[in-house]
Amino acid sequence: MDLIIGSHVSFNKDTQMIGSIAEALSYKANTFMFYTGAPQNTTRCSIDKNLLDKAKELLKENNIDINNVVVHAPYIINLANNNNFDFNVNFLTQEIKRVELLGVKYLVLHPGSHVGLGVENGINNIINALNQVLDEDTNIVVCLETMAGKGTELGRTFEEIKQIIGGVKYQDKVAVCMDTCHIHDAGYDLNNFDNVLEQFNKIIGLDKLKVLHINDSKNIINSHKDRHENIGYGNIGFDNLINIIYHEKLKGIPKILETPYIEKKAPYLYEIEMIRNKKFNDNLINDVINYNND
Ligand code: FE
Ligand code: FE
Ligand code: ZN
């Protein structure tokens, strides 16, 4: 199977997924991830049926499988804390309906931060929330993201993710999104990725791994910082990321870049190019800055 690679793209109410697809194609991507509105708030527009039909045609024309497309839930949703718990559960229920309507399969969700409640209470809140949100008719998969462990973030170990999944009633509707920057910052050594995958398989099961976020990290292993870096420019390094992206056990899993913009310009066209070529571009910053300015 071909490499399935894309990046975070925008989504706005006027063009909806059509705009997202056009942006992904401009990066020569064959998948993409978007927030259905601003990531830092819960204001959402309704899905326009006309635009959606056109978007589905556009996907077909460009051989993009909608099963590889990913939606990211807004990161202010915190299921681990008691504050706004009902609001968050309600928002997530609505968001799942939007994702189902779009025909997208995967919704990536940060498990949440316990904010002083303690790990066990936080995890129990997440489990309760997921059990309120998911039912037997849910037609999408919530992918819990592995987190860097910044502050009181949960999901910083495979064991915590496993514990959450273990408490959910409809377990076929929960899976995992592995973020390379986050697991590196959480203390997993990506110089020995086979060992990391083996741990993942033992604790959670590789069949649960549905989405990969491919990011380099600005910080050293175990820093619990969560600051993404451009591919090959951080502490994980190009060779380790290529090893992960092309790992035979991760074939067919969508791989999504969330690396930082360079002087307000998206780096993804050039990052995807170097990933496809398996060759580090030490001129990435200039390539990105000069693009369109020729
Ligand atoms: Fe995320
Ligand atoms: Fe991520
Ligand atoms: Zn992150």
C-alpha cells in the first residue's frame, strides 16, 4: 500500500471540506486532518449538504479515501476535569454527529488534564464521559491521542491510554492516535522505535493504532513540553521519523504532519516532498519562505 501522508489543514464555513481538500492537494498530500472550527473554541457551523456532495466528488477525483481523513476535536474540551463536564460531553456528542455527517471515520481527541483531581479521578471522568458520548450506533472511532505529559495531561503513557480504553463500554469505537513529538517528550526513546511499538502492542495492541501524528520535537526526551518542530530539525531527527513513517507494521495508517509554520507559511509541501524522497532537505526554511515569492 502507498504511503498515506498529509497534514493539518484549515476548514472554514464558506468552503468547508472543499477548501480543506484543495489545501491538502496543494501540499501533494493524499490525506489531511482538520478542526471543524477554531481549535481553541467550540463555535461550529452546520455542515452544508451541497458543499459536502461536491467535496466527496473532489475526494474521488483525487483518489483520497475518506476513511484516511481525520478530524481533530478542539483542544479546550477537557473530559478529565469536573469543570464544564456536561458542556464538554454535550459538545463532543455534537462533534461526533458532525463527523458522522461528513462521512469521516476518525476523530482525534486529547484525553484531558486532571488539573489537580489526581490521575485516577481524571481517568474515571474521561471514561464516564466517553460512556455518555458513545453508543451502539456511533459510526466513528474516537482516537485518544498519546500526550507529552505537560502539566496534568493524561494519556502520557500507554498504560493510561489502556486504562481509559479498558473502562469504555463500546471498545470498538475507541482507538489511539500516536503523536511522535508527544511520546518522545513523554519519555519513549524513538531511537529504538521497534521497542516502543512492542510496548504499545503488549499494553494496548497494535490493532488499536489508527492515526499517527508525525512531528519532530523542539525538546529533549522526557521533557514533557509538547513543542513541535519541523521534520528533521528537532531532537527526534529525520532518520528516526523516516523509520517510523515507513515502518512495515504501520503500513496503511494515515500519517499527519502538525509541524510549525515557518514565517506564517505552511511547510507541508516541502516536508511531504522530503518524506517521499526519504532525503533530508537542509534548505527547508528557505524553500518555504521563498515559495510563491519567486
Ligand atoms: Fe492533538
Ligand atoms: Fe498531535
Ligand atoms: Zn502537540
